[in-house]
Amino acid sequence: MSAVERQLEDIKETIVSEVPSDISISDVKYEGPELVVYTRDPKKFAGDGDLVRRLASKLRKRITVRPDPDVLSRPETAREEIRKVIPDEAGVTDLDFHADTGEVVIEAEKPGMVIGRHGSTLREITQQVGWTPEVVRTPPIESSTVSNVRNFLKQERDERRDILERVGRQIHREEMSDDEWVRITTLGCCREVGRAGFILNTPETRVLVDCGDKPGAEGEVPYLQIPEALGAGAQNIDAVVLTHAHLDHSALIPLLFKYGYDGPIYCTEPTRDLMGLLTLDYLDVAAKEGRAPPYESEQVREAIKHCIPLEYGDVTDIAPDLKLTFHNAGHILGSAVSHFHVGDGLYNVAFSGDIHYDDTRLFNGAVNDFPRVETLVMESTYGGRNDYQTDQEDSEAKLAEVINRTHDQGGKVLIPAFAVGRSQEIMLVLEEAMRSGKIPEMPVHLDGMIWEATAIHTTYPEYLRDDLRDRIFHDDENPFLAEQFNHIDGGEDERQEVADGGPCIILSTSGMVTGGPIMSWLEHVGAEEDSTLTFVGYQAQGTLGRRIQNGWDEIPMNDRGGSRGGSTLTLNMDVETVDGFSGHADRQGLMNFVRTMNPRPEKVLCVHGDESSVQDLSSALYHEFNMRTFAPKNLETFRFK
């Protein structure tokens, strides 16, 4: 008998001794980080609302209770009973029964009403029918991504359970080493923006944090091939942690499965869905531009299948000597500051990912309330001494001024924007400005993946700012459903029609003008002197967006899927930059993030910024807080006792 099997036997004995004698425990398994308890008496289990909580506290594990398949009521009968229990106002749109796990997935417009106060309605469902309810939200805007991911995971349910059982055994394996140390190796995004990647090493465990590409620099990938990264191969990684879905953090995660990785990816649920959307588009753009994609769509599906979604604040065992907790990073939907608790109180490391410290229209500001952090690995995108973002109110006023001026000239405002995050922020600004009369009402055309990304945002309103969440719950107030917004399906005829029409606003990917539909829009309206190209986000070094910001007006159109072959386009549009809409904290926000941590970290590694930005921030943190700070290069290793 293996150590894990002995451990499960001991746990089963403990559970049997804790539950009332009339409740049978037929099996106990690890599935990923959760302990799954199977019982022939699910109704009695549900009758004691405090029982699961008491067991979780006693065993110090996350517990899910499932009924044995052979004690379940028939789905036809259960369907009727469940609909009697759930209030009509909950808006149930689907009930999907899974006999192998004893779960019924309830899709509803208002999941909170299905859950009930402190889970009371869920318990009542189990008491009535025996099935274990799992609740998901019906998206207010239909999302093909969310639908495809849910259907795919449903089809792969058996294999996914096998994956989770294997991961569970790996997490709860016996510790083999008495050594106590932590190592961080930098694989990318040091003294540069993009290709984020780090290895967190302990004597027991090797975790990869992020695995992205570098915008505007084809072929520059994280240093995955070095021994410190993958050891003897990708299968030597125990876990992958993804802070958020932007491609400079996620693009190459599917590549790991091509290299032989077969382990878990920990992320939030929205990050999983957005990663699927963005990586598939990444392959599509590569194909359209004649580049060999680094992996196939099959590897994207493998990555999704191996995702284990975690919610903010859940402390989760991911290895024998590592606990992981996600906290809101305020950057994009589902973005997470990743806090690792190493060993038995040995050491704590937090990776900020990308953060926005203050509240925005979309998100509450980043969380920095940790019990302890000895080392913080912190983004420094706007860490330079002069990197101060314009106040949000002033930024919105300047954007309104640009729009009003361009509208009065009869022109169009073309805004390159990231599909995820920046576009939804700008949509909220435009909706409010038109509703309040700050700018005239006009069409807002959304091109690229922006509409699909917006649909995913509305699927997960619990990750959005509190007041926005409340508005999305009411269709008549949902700002993303405002009639000004028009989804462009991507056809050139439709773009030409918009170009031939009157004043409007065009939001289009890509945000750094590195390809995608924005190139087509430059062809259509770039020569118009009355129109304005307006940057609202960071333009990385080496990107066409940065060059245009710096004064380029001859735009190469070769190899970008445009109709102009190898020619150049003369840009006659005005070019404006409106700061203040970034999803990143500015210099003051980064300083405040550290200033308000209690206790503050002993060491800070400043990463994910141009060379001057990381060095400026590192120096400022050292002088202001008297802490050890570093501006590491790629391929450096830091060892902590």
C-alpha cells in the first residue's frame, strides 16, 4: 500500500468516527487539491449544514461530498424536484446530470438564488434528490468560448477525473527531503516587458509561474530549454500557476504539453476561459501572417483540460510543501496575485503578476493583505521615476475632448486596444460619456475578439467591481448591452462600410499594433486627416504602436494580412496618447502597494519592466523602505533559506 493510500485510509477512519453512525462513508479520494467523500446517505449529510465545515476544519482539507451513483434518484424525477426547490426568479436555463460523480450542474441567470443563504438551497436540493448541485451562471451575453469550454470539459469528464486523481496523489505524496530552501529562477520578463516566466523551486517541488511570449519580438520565448527551467524535461514540473491570461504571460503554456507536461495548471476560472480564447487567436494570427505556430489547437485543449480553477482567497495545497492562495490583482478579469506558503511556515513568496492598485471602472484594486511575505516578485511596467499615470477623471476628460474634436471634424476615432481588460474599461467610459452627454451619441464598432471577451466578462460578474456587478445582474442596466455597441464580424465589406460612413469610434485589436484587425483599419482610415488614432494602453519597445507613438508615419503593411502586399501606408491621422487607462499600476501605485503591506516583505525582485523602470523602482523601494531590492536579469537564480 502506498503512502497516499495509507493516508486516505486514515482519513476515512477519522471521517467515520466524526460523522453520525447512520451516515455511511463508502469511499474517500483525492481529486486535485480536494478530498472527495462518497456516501450512500447524501440526504442525511446535507441535513447537517455544519458537518462538512467541521470535517474540513478537523482534517485541514477542502472537502466535497458526493453520493454513490447507485443511490441517486432518476434524473427525470430529480429534475422536477429541483425545479420545485429553486425560486422561479433564479432563471434556471439548464440542468445537466452526471451520474458518474453524482453531480447536477445547474445553469442559472442568478446563481445566488440557487445557492441560497449560506448554501441553504443547495443543501435542500441534496436532501430532496440526493444529487450534489454545482451552480454556473448563464452568460447575459452568449459566449462561444464559455460554451465551448463547458461542453469540452463535460465531454472529457472521465479523463479529467483521472487527471485530478493523479494530481491529488502527487499533491499529497510523502515528503522526501529534510532540506529547507526556496529558489526562484527568472526565465523571462526581467529588464523587459513580456515573456513572463519563473521557476519556484523547493527540495520537493518545481512550479512554473507564467509562460508567455514577448509582444513585437517573434521567436523570443522564455528560456524553457535551460536545465534550471524544465530539469530533465517538462514532465519534471509539478505544477503551473498562471497569474492571468494576457499572452505575455500565457501564450506558451500549451507548448508545455507539446514538450510532455501532463500536470495541473492553477488559475481562476475566467483566466482559464480567456487563455483558451487568446491562445487560439494567437495560433490564428500566426497562420494568417505566414508564421509557423509553436503548437497546435490540440495542445490548447490539453491545457484547458488540465486547468484546476481556484477562487480568490482559497488556501490550496498544490504540493506536499506548498500552499497557494490567489488574490485579486485588479489588472484584468480573473488576474491574481499568487501567494505561496512554503513548508510549515518556512517561507512565503508572492508573485504580483500584473497589478492595478487603485479601483477602476472594471475592477476593485489589487489586494496586498497577506499574513506574511518574505519575498515579493513585483511587476515594474510603470516603475520609472516619471511614470505617473494621469488621474482617471482627467484621462476620461481628455478622451472625451479627442472624441468631440474628431466628431466635429467629421472623422473617426480609431482606438487600438487589448481585447481583454482595456476594451471593456473604454466601453464603460464611452457608455457613461454618451449617457451623460459628455460626447455625442455615435456608433462604437468593436472588432477582433473584443465582443467575445466582453461576453466572458459578463459571465463572471463576481470578479468585477461591486457596483458594476450589480448593474450586470439587471439586463436593462447592463452597460455592455448599450445600443451604441456594434460587433464587427471581421469582414472587409463591413469595415469598408464603416470607413465610408460618418463619425464613429472603432475599438480594435491588437492593442500594440502588432497585427490583427487594427492593420486593416489603418488601411481603411489611416490616410484620413480628419480622423484620430488614439492610444490608451502601454506600447512595448519594438512594437509598431511604440514606433507610431514616436513619430513614424510610414507604416509597413507587408506580411500582416493586408491587401497591400509589401507596400507602406502613409499615416495622415492625428495620433494621440491618452494615459490613465492602463491596467498596470503607475509608479505611485506600485510604491503604495508595498507601502501598505503589513508586514512588508524583506526582499523585492523588480521584474516586467524596461531596464530603466526596474532599476528606478528597485532603487526607490530600497531608499524609502530600507529593504533589499533587486532588478534581476533573465536566468538569474535567487536562493532563500
